[in-house]
Amino acid sequence: MAVRLKRAGLHDLVLLERAHEVGGTWRDNTYPGAACDVPSHLYSFSFAPNPDWSRSFSPQPEIWDYLRRVAKDHDVVRHVRFGHDVTDAQWEPAANRWRITTTGGVFTAQFLISGCGPLADPAIPDIPGLESFQGTVFHSAAWRHDHDLTGRRVAVVGTGASAVQFVPEIQPVVGELKLFQRTPPWVLPRHDRDITRPETWVYRNVPLAQRAARTAIYWGRESYVLGFVHNPRLMKAVEGLARFNLRRGVRDPGLRAKLLPDYTIGCKRMLLSNDYYPALDRPNVDVVTEGIAEFQPDAVVTRDGVRHEVDTVIFGTGFHVTDSPIAQRLRDAEGVALADRWGDNMTALRGTTVAGYPNLFMLAGPNTGLGHTSQVFMIEAQIAYTMAALRHAARNRIDRVEPRADAQADYTAWVHRKMRGTVWVSGGCDSWYLNDKGRNTTLWPGFTWEYALRTRRFDPQRYHLRPEVPPAGLPPAAQSGTGGRWAGGAGAPPGEGRTGEGHTRQKEAVR
Ligand SMILES: Cc1cc2nc3c(=O)[nH]c(=O)nc-3n(C[C@H](O)[C@H](O)[C@H](O)COP(=O)(O)OP(=O)(O)OC[C@H]3O[C@@H](n4cnc5c(N)ncnc54)[C@H](O)[C@@H]3O)c2cc1C
């Protein structure tokens, strides 16, 4: 988002980041085995191809390096205020500004873009007795690298995307591993491999070749949508592959039975691994399917009364998604938090803007998540939409952009009509995609290109747009040429700017 804003000539921006480095997901998730599960040629920015990926699914350190490099190369870092946790943001209609309170001070901004991440706040289940546990406890997103797992008796809670990656890494090291599984995931083979030096040479010297590889991966991934959305029965072939993966990975039939899901593949996120099943088949691993009743100082106790003595507990229990903390911090003119406005039904026009919360854009907002391909693609589509809205505002001297409630409701109804019959709501599972009422408020129910098409242009007819109010005492005509949000002066659209007079006012207008 920052790169796009800067390219459009809008340099008066500030990025508020609670951590001390850029990188988000790929800075925080340093657990052993962390890697993307969408091939790197696609899981990267369209404007910053990286010919040097070492593997088809790159490991976390490489992705983090890439993000840091992109931020540095595009001169973004100097705009970041690290150690600034946004604790509150309130829309102030009289000032036409967001007042943003952070742990590092208060800021005001005309436009507020939330890029707080779809999976940024680790969730730990509320299990009785956890605080009494005497051993070491941590979440996979805050890995305790100072805690040596050699020979330990370890409980892993959860069998989602992170656990599937770190369990095979820690299994050979730990003494005993108890894996507490609520629902088994479907796990497909992972076609990971080194990217060879000749390939890297080609990608470096023939950028079109990398673009072609990216395009091929994109369309391969999109084909899943036919099964997810249009005909879940098509997923049978994919399920066959997952069953094969289970059969070849686990010899013990009793264990296989525990690990075989009873819902349609795709209903929960499909996972990729060649070594998860073989790791579970090792003698030092016990897959426990009985629910956890409580923690005791030295044990996890399951509902059948069995005490599992452990000295370390690792939660691979995912993130706050349908209850994203940022929604509790964004408040409208009356002070009502977005989380309260939403209740358990997150909605946003085009997954990005929300009635009652003017000049706010949410990246990775409601119903923009994916189960099959690169989230970065969706985020870039939202960025394009946000830029189109800002450009429209600049061109037309509009200082307040707010979706109409009826337009947002129509859009949401349409999304949920599309959602009917998809594998996520009809596949017979409970997942983090669903809210407490079983409504899928997280995923986009279609092809990602459909979303990109719908966000390509700004749609002013769906918005309340308030013309700029002239400064007191000045007739509107007197303003002409004296300012605007873009560096180029009044009404100059992004990329068409001049520098000069407008800049001073731009500063106060945007921040
Ligand atoms: C382990 C893991 C693996 C993943 N693998 C894939 C994958 O293979 N493919 C895929 O498409 N997606 C994957 N994802 C999803 C991933 O989150 C997105 O692809 C993408 O990284 C989101 O980028 P973002 O910038 O929106 O959010 P993030 O990368 O989460 O960044 C959000 C930033 O906002 C900051 N922040 C949050 N709240 C506040 C606040 N109140 N104040 C100040 N700063 C705040 C955070 O510190 C963070 O730096 C994965 C997620 C996880 C957790």
C-alpha cells in the first residue's frame, strides 16, 4: 500500500507498526519449518518479482528477507513508526479526521488504511488451569527459540497449517510428543523442490519467464475454485490424492483412522506436507483425539480423565480472525467500535469499506480471505481499489468517502448468496472461516480474478461523497490551485502531480 501511495506522489504517509521490524506474518512466525504453502513465484508482490527464490515454497527467513528488501528498495522504512501499537482510532466528523491513539503518541489522518493482517493476533483457547501449568507454554507465532526441546515431553495443541509444518521438525528432537487433535486436516503431498541455478539464471535474465511461471501457478490454483465453489463433488479426485498421502505416510491402521477426516476436502484449509504423517507414525508420538478438559501444573488432562504428563505446551491454535482485535479499536463518530457494529457478522463493501466509518479502508477485510491461492493477490486488488477511491476523491475535490449502508448490505447479501453450496458451508466441518453462527465471513466465494475485476474501479454511486468544505471565509473558487491531497496540488490525480504549493497543505490533510 505504501509503495503504491508513494508511486502516486503521496509521500505524506505514516505507517504505524507495533513491532520493531517490517515483515508481519513472516517476521513473527519463526517456528521450525515455517514456509509459505503457495508457490513463491505467486506468493510475492506483482511489482517486485524475486528471481532468487531458493525453493518452490520458500522458507520463512527468505520471505522475511524479501519483504525487508522490498520495503528498503521502495524507501518505505523511513515512513514507519516502529513500536507504535494502535490502541484506538476514532472518526472525528467535525475535523473530518481520524484521531489515532498509539503507544507512541497520537496522530490525525484524513484517510486511515488498516493493514493489521488477517492472521496477526495469536489465539490461545480458554482452557481451565492453563495458568497453573508449571512448564513452558508458547504459541507457534511466538516461538520460544530459547527453550531447548531436546528430550522434552511436549504437548502440541492443534493440527492446523502451522502444526503441520513444525511437528515434523520437532518430532526427531523431543522425547515424547502428544498431539492434541480436535479435527484432522486433509493433507496433500507438497511438491516442493529446489529451484535450480539455471532456472534462477533464466528468471534473472528473462523476466518474462518468471511472469509466465507465476501465471501458470495462478491458473493452476484458480482451478480449485471449480471444486470449492461450483461443484464440491469435483473435490473427490483431490481427496483421493490426500487419502493416498495418508496411506503412504502412516502404516498403523488405528492411527490412520484417527487421522482420516470425515468432511469434504477443502471445507477446512487443505494442508501440504510430505513429512507430517510419517512423523506421527513414529514411536515417540501419540495422537490424542479426546478433548482437553484442563491443565494441571505438570499435565494435560483429557475428558476421559487421562493425565498426559508434559513439561512444554505449544499452541498451534491459530489466530483471532472473526474477532479481529483491530475491529474493537476502530470507532465511529459516536464512539461505537466496529466490532460492536458488526456483532458476529463482519461485512464491508468489496471487503474494504464500511458504512459509518468514513475514509477507512481495510486490507484483508471481510470475505477477502482465500483457501487456495495467494492472499497477496487479493491484497493487491484491494490496494488498487483504495487507490482508485483516493484518486476519485482527489480529482473531484471530495474529502469524505463512505459507503452507503444499502450498497454494503446488497454487496454482503450477494457474497452470501454466492457462498451457498460452497464446500466451506456445505462440507460438513467447523472451521476458522466461520463465525459462531456458521456464516463464512472470511473467505471470498469465487475466482480471485472476479474479485480483481470488481475492485478495478471505484464505484462512486455506492458511496456518500462529501465535497471538500472550503476553509472558513474562503469561497470555493479561492481554493483553486492552493492545495489538495496529492503532492501535485489541487485535484492532481496520482502520478500526474506537480510539486509546489499543494505540499504544505497536503501534509496537514493526510496525516
Ligand atoms: C504461519 C502463516 C503462514 C501463512 N502462509 C500463507 C501462504 O502460504 N499463503 C498465503 O496466501 N497466505 C499465508 N498466510 C496469510 C498471511 O497472513 C497473508 O498472506 C499476508 O502475510 C498478510 O499480510 P498483511 O500485511 O495483511 O498482514 P501481516 O503480515 O499480518 O501484517 C500485519 C502487521 O500489522 C501489525 N499490527 C497489527 N495490529 C496492529 C496494531 N494494533 N497497531 C500497530 N500494528 C499492528 C502487525 O504487527 C503486523 O506487522 C500465512 C499466515 C501465517 C500466520
